[in-house]
Amino acid sequence: MIPQPFDYYAPATLREALAMIASGEHKILAGGMSLVPLMKLRLALPEHVVDLGRIPELNYIAESGGVLRIGAMSTHHDIESSAAVRAHCPLLAEAAGHIGDAQVRNMGTIGGSIAHADPSADYPAALLALETKIRIVSANSDRTIDAAEFFVDAFTTALEPGEIVLELQAPVEDQGEGYCYEKVPHPASGFAVVGVAVRVKKAGGKIAMARIGITGMGPRPFRDSMAEKMLESGTEIGQATQSIGQGEEANSDLYASGDYRRHLARVHAARALRTALTRAS
Amino acid sequence: MKLTGSYTVPGPRERAYALLQDPAVLAQCMPGCEGLDRIGENEYAMRMKMTLASISGRFEGKVRISDANPPESFRLMVEGSGKIGFVKGDGLLTLSPAHGGTSVRFEGDVQVGGTIANVGQRLVETTARMLIKRFFDKLAAAASVLRATESAAD
Amino acid sequence: MATTVSKPDLLVGKSIRRREDPRLLTGTAIYLDDIKMPGMHHACIVRSPHGAARIKSINTKPALDRPGVAAVFTGADIASLGAVPCAASLPGLRVPHHHLLAQDRVYYQGHPVAVVVATDRYLAADAADAVEVEYEPLPAVTDPEKAIAAGAPAVHPEWADNIAFTFHQEGGDTAQAFRDAEVIVKQRITSQRLIPVALETRGVVADWRPGEKSLTLFSSTQIPHLMRSLVAGILGMPENLLRVITPEVGGGFGSKLNVYAEEALMAFIAKRINKPVKWVESRRENFQATIHGRGHVDYFELAAKRDGTMLGLKLKLIADLGAYHQLLTPAIPTLSVLMMPGLYRFKNVTADIVGVFTNCVPTDAYRGAGRPEATHGIERMVDMLARELNMDPVELRLKNFVGNDEFPFPTATGLSYDSGNYAAPLKQALAQAGYPELRTEQAQARKEGRLMGIGIATYGEICALGPSAALPAGGWESATVKIEPSGKVTVMTGASPHGQGEETTFAQMAADALGVGIDDVLVVHGDTAVVQYGIGTFGSRGTAVGGAALFYALEELKAKVRKFGAMMLDTDSVTLSGGACVDEKTGKSISFAEVAAAAYHAKKLPPNTEPGLVSTHFWEPPNFTFPFGAHLVVTEVDRETGNIEIKRYIAVDDCGKIINPLLVAGQVHGGVAQGLGQALWEQAVYDDTGQLLTGELTDYAIPKAHFMPWIESSHTCTPSPVNPMGVKGVGEAGTIGCSPAVVNSVVDALAPLGVRHIDMPLTPEKIWKMIAQGGQA
Ligand SMILES: Cc1cc2nc3c(=O)[nH]c(=O)nc-3n(C[C@H](O)[C@H](O)[C@H](O)COP(=O)(O)OP(=O)(O)OC[C@H]3O[C@@H](n4cnc5c(N)ncnc54)[C@H](O)[C@@H]3O)c2cc1C
């Protein structure tokens, strides 16, 4: 990596880190899997970099009171392999396992991923389907918002200068829920051309609850509540997924047009739902 | 890269048109714009700082308005270049009365070059759309403010 | 000279593990970027961000003012040096003067404009950012067909039509063949531009020694000796004062079969600043400034009788050459023409090449170099003809193959196929696949609405490049074998292996020939001061030509060892075996080391024999070799998404005799991976202004390990009469057989929808659209 020169800070406590970034002039470094490539290309030119990697209090995964709490510095690998995540939010573990490659999963963090808000990132689909809350702190504030409010646009989040993602809070999934994350990876980058995360609950052979989060298709991840409602009111999967992404903007790039992405979202939502149903009891 | 879109701006067409010709308004609405200096008839030098996620870059360039056909349409040309690449956008803006204000339709061609074009394929279109959207959001806000001050003055 | 002693442990033919691997796998190999020298400076190159532009001004002062900057060079500084060389020559070829740095214009994105030299790499990169270049962008053209259309911008202002050359070749009477035809099949077929993506990018270290007036150039290259001659020429320095060393090379695939501006530039700069200088290419530079491959648009016409007899073939080939000629750029499409008849008995062939300048980085040899394009074309055409005739594609191929009794077979393109049994690998592949059962399964799948495809491609390739008459700079290869006084053996090959594994196969050959253990043999290559002149490794020639040179060098040396052994054992019939010279009659033996010592101590010499044990052989091949094979691919296309799944991949390759099956398997696997890359994922895309849109690995999709199907690889063996070992070459086979087999398979899957042809890469969206539109592209 040949970036421009920058100052590097490695605070040992959260307090110290928040004080450092309060001015909004400092760039946070977490796993570096998004920031470092941009610095290497000299597209990101931060002058001050604050590494959160030496702050142990940001790296934890724990369940309490029906909520799974995940520290921002938990790596994708931590999440993929955590017994607590697998037991309480298996959808999130499944999505984590789809991210990049082993090296990326060993370095990259969930806090970094959502703060970066890449429109093709995997987590957001699962976080929306899980109705996760995100706790955000700064030197003098502490707030908790819904994931749906957090993702504003491509690469744009509700984070204000001086704020960091502290924790993700996911309600523990009920016993017997079915889940599935389906991903169409870009053959070059491995990012999601489209990723669909679903959760379902069955009752009396019918879908009693459905959650569908979609990433990659448009500039920001979204939940398709219309399809969810149709499923919950008995519409068959094929039909309920026909309208997914309607009215949402869809991205185009060299590899896949917006129309194709929308189509993939529908096909893979249906497939994910079917898999989830087979996993539900 | 062809881009089209349409946005609604509050207020009548004449006013929306006038706003879009006003360099002060343009400077305020163009994402990251740090200044527009008149260098000729309907032509301005532009300085811009683009920040998106971790990416940041300074651009210098030009903004030009041509083919003025008030209050219906005009062409807007924006070009800028900096260390991270260069961008050239050329679009026809067509204004028509719409429910609740003026609909501004944008039909343009955006060319991107340099690093951002070489490494940002996955993102250029999304980003371009987003920047255009931000422009119109700000324009709509500016139009509302203007309307508010006008009605206060009434 | 029959050897009657048993040969319990001959190594040739065995799967010996690569002797190169331990150092590669443990990270102890020395690559170019590992080289450090006292006082070494670092260069960073300022490149054009535009596809075409006039350079209005360059201001180097802001860079020069930065800390650690030793110098900045621009076009003016090197204008009097020689040009980047093109070794290929064709009648009427237009050769633009390819300066080491751009002069007043840039012709492609990545064109080097200035070089900044500083005390470390970071400072050099910062200073390169500070160089101010003012450009006036000019209209560009990046599509070869658009480039030759009327009104296209001229890449080089002096040649308005953008045509670098045209080339016509004709064998037989094609016009008559087409008049006799009962069926004519026509198709436009493209082989898209590819980026070779060697894992190790290019790099150069240049070390000037003022006292000796000599220069050592370390370069990650496939051709150290040719580089020495050519760089000496560019700089105007005596060739014997230039030494080229190739450290470990992390992949080349043809992209390092070249002499680039950077090699000469670093040599020039080291001398200028009187300090060693290093340049290592970034991945993005590698994409923009290292040669690309393919870039062919082919218009094929195939004439046949209704019974399937193929009569004639026409090809119009539009080759995207890029902005300049690199070492072999214009020669690559001519290789396509040579191989366009494939394995078939065509008597009548006509080809016209139009070589076209575009505002893109030059194309040149990339694994297969001209043959994958040709094979892809002919194998697609044969499948289309089979469809037209409602004939099984296997039957059509078998009907038209050159027969086993027809070798050496003179082709309509002027070649002489050395040996072959073309039906053998095809039949083996069919047997392995269970072809009739597969077709039954396919019929069933179709009934169920599933899209299953069976694709076959047979291929022939031209390898062991090649007789000197056919190559610009000699087609022979050299080997030296030395038996050291202690009995250890050193082999020096003029081929410059870089991943092919000749450190292993050549050691196997030497150990067998001399009857010593493989651990007693060292294979040395890639240093012009140590190794006798050689040509290099490319065109599947390393073993087939370099190995043959070694074979003869070994024969010569063996004879001399025997003389010493015979003298010492006082006999006249000696064999070399088990690390000893053995008297065949008495079984008495004397160790190899003792014989070696005697040859160097020279107390007593056999009659008419010089002291020492060294032999060098330069071997000129009498012909190319022509490996062949058949690949069979079973695919299933996902109707809903257009996604392609490869269910089975069967490769039966005939590369003649095999020295090391493990290494051959490695070559097949790697070749198939790159073939799949072209068939399914890879494509270099420039926009109309010359921006390379696939400028990094985030958008350019090379195959990853987990994309690979299981490859069922096996062989038939038809020895080549061209060289004494009977080998043919296998480095490119996988790449050549793969892409048509995959595309034939997918087209077969989509045939019920009326699909007849699809251009590569077969991206899911393309397939999905075809399905959605009922087969229309
Ligand atoms: C080869 C490769 C393949 C990849 N493939 C995928 C994929 O398939 N799917 C996918 O989802 N992602 C993928 N990624 C991205 C990867 O998941 C990153 O790890 C992730 O996007 C960023 O996390 P990070 O910890 O590395 O953050 P960093 O790169 O360190 O930081 C990213 C951004 O977030 C900010 N930031 C970091 N932590 C915080 C915090 N706690 N609060 C506020 N701001 C913060 C930083 O300032 C920076 O702007 C890939 C990356 C690579 C290199």
C-alpha cells in the first residue's frame, strides 16, 4: 500500500477514541478492508487515522434479555462462528459467512461494514430482516436507532461527524423460525449483485410472519414490507415476490443492469423463502 | 453513461427556471461546491470538494448554461477534474408545470475518467444518480425557502 | 548402445513433486520486489488518464521540490533513445515510433508520460501526484470495427484509416469450394480482449556500475536473453556489458514475453542518477500498461456438402492491436490464421486479417496467443454446421478429421502436422462421459423444461515454437550440462522457466540420463551472465525445444563420461546407472564422483579427449509440434437467472510423451481455469473515450479456486517425431480446448430456444435475456 502520508493513532479506550474524533476531522480505522483499499488507490486521503483495533471494549458478542448485542469491532469471522449468533440470530451468521473471503472475514468488522454503507454489502439485508437497532455514540451523545433509519443512501448513513457505531442490537429469533440468506456474488469483487435475507414463522402450515431484507439491488438496502404482508396474508410465494423492488431504484453496472438486479431480487427472494420454510418448524 | 430522472421543485415554472440560472443557487445546490466565479456569459469557474464515504477529492472545472429557452428548457454542462479523476456531465433540463410545483426532467450524459472510472465501475452510476438527487433536493429546499420568504414579504 | 542393466528407478514419466515448490510455498523465494540494494532509489510513473490527448505542458517542478526526489524524466529526456521494439515483421506493416515516454501526445490510458525517482517508494508516489500535466483530450476509438469505419478518429494522425496492416493467405481454391458447397454457415464470432493478470506484476531493478561501465537489469520476464539484446539496442550500449537476471517470476502467461518501456527506462535512469533504481508495477498499472490478449472479431464462413464433408473455410479477422506494436503484437493474429483449419482435412482456406490501431493498450501473446481464437472459431462453426445438417457434432468431427495415415499432414495454411490420432482423445472423452447416456439424460431434462447442454470441442495447437525460419528472433533453444568435479550436475537452460516446472522435469531427464539421483542435479536459468544465450519460455516450447537441447547435451556428455569410465574400468562397454559407471560385462563399477574427479584432475585422459565434463547443445527444431485433444463439458443453465453451472469437465489431451504427469495436470488445470475465465467471466472493457472500465480486480473477474469445476483430466499419447523425447507441449492446451467446449455446451443447452451462437463471456444476464427473448440475442 502506498497511501499519502497520514498520522496514526491507536487509542486504548473508547473515551479516548471519542475525544480524538470529536472534531470530525479524524478518520476511523476498523478492519481496514474498505478504508485501506481506498487509501491505497489514493481515493481516500485522510490526514489523521484513529484505529479502533486496540480497544477491547468494542469487541464482544453477548445475549441478554432477548437481545443479542454485538460490539462494532466484532469481525465477520467472529459473527460467522459465534455460538451465540448461531443460536440466536443464525441469519446474521449466515450472511457473515458470505462476505468476501477468509482474509476479509478475519479483518473486516460489522461496525465498519455498516458505517461504510456499501450498497452491495451483505449485512444490511440481514440487519433489516432482523429489525436490528444500532447504538451510536459520540463524546457527548448516545442514541439508538433502527437499522432502517441508519442506511440513508449509497455510502451515506445517519452517522454525524464525531459519532461511531458502538453496538448492534438484534432481537433474538424465536425458536422454530426459518431463515435464509441468498446471495448472487459479483464474480470479480465478491460483493452482492443482489442479496436477500429472509425470516419466516410458520403457523398451521401458513406463513405467520415474514421479513425480507434486500441489498445490492438499489442504492440502499430496503425491507419489502409489501411482499411481507402478502405472504402473511396467504399469498403464495411466487406471486408475493413478483412485486419485490417495485418503485425502488435499481443500480446498473457493467455486470448487471438494474432490470436484471430487480429480477434477481425476486427470484432469490422466492428461493430464500422456500429454503427458510424448510428450515422453519 | 446516460442518466435520466425527474424531480419536483415547489413553485411555478418561471421561478424554478430562474433559480436554476442563478449562480448563487447553483453553487448552493451542487454537492460539495465551494464556489462559482463568473468567467463569461453563462459560464462559471467551479471549485468543488466531493466527499462520499471515505472518498474525497477536489475538483476544478466549469459550469455552463446554454440553449436557454425560458422557462421551458436549457442545457447545463458541468465539468471538473482533479487528482482522482474527471467528470463531464451534459444534460438537457426540461421544466413543466406539475402538481405541487414544477417538474424538472433531466436527460444527460455523464462521462467519468481517471481513477474513479477505472476502479469505481460498481459505483459510478449509483453515485452519479445520488449526486443529481442531492442537487434537486437542495434545489427544492431552496425553492421552498424562497417561497416562504416571498409569502412572508406579501 | 543398448543398456541391459535394469532401470529400476527411471524418473521420466513419474509424478515427481515440483522441486520449486518448497521455496514458493514457504515464502522464501526471491521475487523482484524482494531485491534491495544499498542506495536504491524508487521510480513511480506518471501515466495518462486519457485514452487520447495532446500534452499541452508538463510541469515537473512541484515534484522536484518535494522531499527525497532525485529526478523527474519526461519525453524530452529520452527522445534520442531507441524505441520499444517490435520483433514481428509483416509486409507493409505500419510501425509507429514507440518512444519510451510519450512525446507530445498520449495514445492510450496508462501511456507513460513521466518518471519520478525518489529515495523511497512513498515519496516517489507522492511526487508523481505532484507532476502537473495539462492535457487536451482528443476523440478516441477503442472498438476495432468502429476504428476502421469511415469517419473514425485516427489513433495515429499519420494513418487516418487506423489500419496497421492487412494480410491475406490462401490455400487451395476457396472460391471453387464455396461454389461446390451445398451448405454455407456464416457467423461473426468474437474473442474478447482479456487481461493476463499475472499474480506478480511486472517489475525492474537496474544497477549501474560506473567502474565496470556495466549494467545489471533484474526483470520479471520470460525472455532474459532477448531482453538483453533488445534493451542494449535501445540504449545503444554494448550487449556484453548488460546482464539480465530474472528472479522468481510469479506468472507471465505471455505478458512477460516482451520488452517494455520500463526496462529500458530504468536502465537509462540508473545510469543517469548513478544509483540502483527499482520500479514495481501496481495492479492498476498492470491492467493499463501491460499487454492484453485476444481482441479478435472473426467473420467465419464454412462451406460443406450435405453429407457433412467440409470443403472450405473463409475468415475475415479484425484484430484489435491497441495503440502500438509490442514485441509480437501483429504476429498474434497470423497464428490464428495458421491454426484456423483445426484438426480437419480442409483443402481450401482463405483468410484476411485487418490489424487495427485503437486507443487501448497493445494486445500481444496471452496464453494460447492466436490459437484459442482460431480454435474457438472453427469449433463453434463446426457445431453450427452440425446443427444446420442435423448431424451429431461428434459424427461431423470424426468424418472430417485428418486420418491417422495422413501424417505428416500438409495443411492448407502451409503447415505440416507432425503426428496425430485425432479420434482417440475424442472417443476417450465420449467413453468417459458416457455420451449416449448423457444424450438420453439431456432428452429427459428437456422434457422437464431444464436446460442441459453437452459441448464438445476438439483442438489442435501449434507448439514448440518453433523453427527459426518461422520466428523473428530464432526458434532454437540451448542447454549446457556440467558435471562438477564432485560429481554434482548443473543444467543450464536457455529457456527461462517461470512456473512451468522445468527445474523438476529437466532434473528428471538429467538424472535418468546420467544415472544419478535427482538431488544431485541443479537446474539454473534466467541469468545472462551465467547461462549461455537462449530464446526463452513461451509458445509451449520449454520442454519440447529446451528439453530437446538438453537431451542432446546430455547425450554428448554421457558419451564423454563413458569414455572416462571405460578407461578407468578398463573395458569398452559402460553404462551409467545408480550413481556409477558400470562395466556391463563384469558388473564392476566406479562411482560417478570418482569419474568426475578424474576428468577434472586429468592425470590420465582417454584418447582424443579434453579434460572436464561440460557440454552445450543448441538445438534447432525441424518443425513445430501439434498437440491435440478433446474437451467435453456438461452444463446446466438456470432458466430463471441465466446462471451456468458446469456439471462435468472432461479434458483428454494428447501432448505426446509425458515427462511428469503431475506437472502436466497442473498445466491442464491452469489452462482450463484461464479458458473458463474467457468463456464465462473475463472481459477488458474500454469506454468510447478510452477509459479502461475494468481497471482493477474489483471489476475484472478472474476465476477463483472455488469457481472451478472438478476437471477429469486424462491423456492419449501420440509421440511427436519432431524431437527425440516425443513430447509436444501442454502449456496452452487447457486454454485452447476450453472456451469452445463451454460455449458449445451452453449453446446446446439453449438450442431448444433457437439459440445458435453466443459471444463470450457468457454472463448470466446475457443468457437470461436470451431466454427471456426466446433465443434472440
Ligand atoms: C476483497 C474484498 C471483498 C469484500 N467482499 C465483501 C462482500 O462480499 N460483502 C460485504 O459486505 N463486504 C465485503 N467487503 C468489505 C468488507 O466487509 C469490509 O470489512 C467492510 O465493508 C468494512 O469493515 P472494516 O472493519 O474493514 O472497516 P474499515 O475499512 O476500517 O472502515 C470502513 C469505513 O467505516 C468507518 N468506520 C469503521 N468502523 C466504524 C465505527 N465503529 N463507527 C463509525 N465508523 C466506522 C471508517 O471510518 C471507514 O469510513 C470486501 C472487502 C474486500 C477487501
